Amino acid sequence: MVMAPISKECDFLVIGGGSGGLACARRASGQWGAKTIAVESNRLGGTCVNVGCVPKKITWNAAAIAETLHEAASYGFHIKETAPIDFKTFKHKRDDYIRKLNGIYERNLNNDKVEYIHGHAHLLSKNEVEVVLDDGQKETIRAKKILLATGGHPNIPKEIPGSELGITSDGFFDLETLPKRVGLVGAGYIAVEMAGMFHHLGSETHLFIRHETFLRTFDPMVQETIVAEYERQGIHIHRNSSQSQIEQIDGKPGWMKMHYKDKANPDGSSIDLDCLLWAIGRNPEVEDLGLDKAGVHQDPKGRIVADDYQNTNVDNIYSLGDVCGKIELTPVAIAAGRQLANRLYGGPDYKDAKLDYTNIPSVVFAHPEVGSIGMTEPEAVEKFGKENVKVYKTSFKGLYYAMMADAEKPPTQYKLVCQGEEEKVVGLHILGQGSSEMLQGFGVAVKMGARKRDLDSCVAIHPTSAEELVTLK
């Protein structure tokens, strides 16, 4: 095989311009002076900035405003809604903001002296990468070290006829108008968040889940309470469901018929939808990456195998973020990237630098919000034994909802999972208004090894919902 001539050389080549790759590249170059090149084939910022956390939270904010407008009547406000949300205008303003972020990311690379190449990269060997540029030309880069941080993409179930008529979370951000009736398939946080947003923005919303509850990796308190709350709000939840076929409806442009079974319809039924969203998981972005040419190992799901130090099985090739599938959260990839750059280029003081993957807080922007850090109650019981686990929990209605009828008040529930005589907090699970902001502070306490009595020693801030966590009995 004739190799393309080497056109560039560098200390560190980062393949993937998402949050983790960019954080690592900027730290390596800007702080430690490594000659660094970053390659990205799509928009800078990866999933989070373009089709994930950021536009998702903006949309969640819009849904939360819709909730507030509804709740205002309980406080005596008379707000006449003359028209539903101008979703097209909202969508285009959101797009403008994301484009602004793309530009900021590129300027930050330039400020940290990272060379940025827009193109598609694939490995030729353990030290050489070919990049196909936008104009079709090819460059070959020789790098002393290579980071694979290519992220992932959402799945569509190709085995179901007509599945291509649906969209994924990526397509959610392309919608110019709100659907009249939307079906979402999935039980993870993406499905739950988007179901909540669709519902509060005015779409008739159907959520199809395979089991009895969703968010099944979360504590049972979260699963049971949020499922019940979504149903109270009017979201249609189809339990024990499966889908067999999707077909276009003749004479009804944009509409499709989905055939399914669920707990209420074990012999099968169908529903007409003008939007179907698959949220059934994500695959690593490894197609055409050339992993076989460098001998990089993958697990049975195709994810790159990397240890806690982000090492792959090949010397001087590293990997982090969603392409490894360890904990698929943007701040995890960022933190792992910075620690890797510290270890590779920061000298003796950082020779053992790595991210601690334990006790990482996470939030679901559902309605209401959910926050979690550490072990669920069943996980703690399994690890320490039931006799060594004590659980403190509370359920109440937040003061914000005092003016509303009881039937309209959403829940607030908190749970502390404590271990041993010292009652070390090994799990904290919260749901209710403000949980996302609240968890960041309590997450620090859990990370530091807080005990129940440490929380008790903090004087409550009154009246807040958060004070319940330092007054639990």
C-alpha cells in the first residue's frame, strides 16, 4: 500500500471535537505547551453543545415557563394566552445561540494554540492518522500520542419495519413545529426529559417503555414517583410495550401509524403519530475510525476499551468520553480529558493523575427535576448488607405550591442512604423543584465523605426545600 506523505507532525493528536477532546487538547497545549492538533468532522462542541445538554436545557426552560404560566393562576394572576408558543422562532433563536457557542469553541482552541482541522480522521497505524478534508484532499499526520474522543450517536431499531420514519434526539433539535401527537420509545433520561418537554409545550405525549417503570438505573423512589407524576400530569405511559411496524398514512402527510403491544393491549394496537422519537440508547462513533489498523480493542458493544487512566491496549493511544461508554456525561469527559493531559504533559507532579469515577452526580431534567449521587438503596443493601444500611427519607409539597389545589401539587421527595455506625452518606437521591442546582452543593459533601451528623450540624436555611436534607429524622 502506498502511504500518503506525512504532511504534519505533532506531540498530541485529538480525534473528536466534543467536550472531552477539546478540554484535553486545550489543557495539553494551553497549559503544558504540547504541540496539539484537534480534528473534528462535524460542529465543534460535540453532542452536548449541538444536540444535547445545552439546547436540551434551553428547551426545558421553555417548558418550565409554560408550567409557570399555568401555575400563575393559583397566585391570582390572570394571564390570557393568545397563542401557543411560537416554536419556530424559539427554535431559530436556540440555533443562533448554538452557532455562537461553536464560534467560541473555535476561538478558545486558537487562544490555546491548538491547530484545528475540520475533516474526517482515521487511524493508519499507532502513530499515523489520515484526515480527509472537506474538499476531499487528504493529509497524513504523525503524532507521538493520539486521543480517540469521537463520542457516540443515537440508535434506531433497524429490525422494526418503518423505523426510519422516526427521529432520534438529534432530530428533536431539527423540529420546526411542535407535533400534535408524539410517541417516544425509551426509558432512559433522554426519553423522560423529552417526554416532559413535549407535554408541557403542548403536544399530546405517549411514552412507550419496556418494563413497568423508567429511569431504571435510579433509586426505586425516583422511578416510582416520577412515573406516577408523569401520569398525573397527563402523559400517556405504555408499560411493557414493544413495537412491530411503522407505516406512513396515505393522504395524511407527516403522519404515521405505529403498531405496538403493551400491558393494556397484549394482543396489539396501533396509534397515529405525527412524530416518533427513538430514545433507545447510543452507539459509539467508531465507524471508519480505523481501530483495526492500530489494533485498538473494543468491547462487544463496539466501545473502545480504556482503563481508569484512559489508556487503550495500544501504547500512546488513549480514549475517553462516550466512545468508551463508561459514564456518558459531558462533565465526566471534560474532567477525564483534563486529567489525561495533566498526566501526559504535566510532569512528575501529575504522573498518576486520573479521574475518580466514583460518586459522580447526575441530574435528569424531568418535570420535576431529579438528582442522584452515589448508591441506590438496593445497591447499598447488596454491598453492605441490610443490617448495615440506614435510610432517611421525606416526602412533602414544596412551599412554592402552597397556593395550588392539592391535586395539582407535584411531589418533592428526598432520600439519604447511609452506611455503618458512622452513617456515612453513600447515596443521595432527590426529586422536586430546584434539585439540579441543589445537588451540586450536596455532591461536594458526599464526595468528601459526609456523614449524616455532618448534614445535621448545618443550620437549615428557611424556608427552602433543601433544608429538609439537613433536618431528616
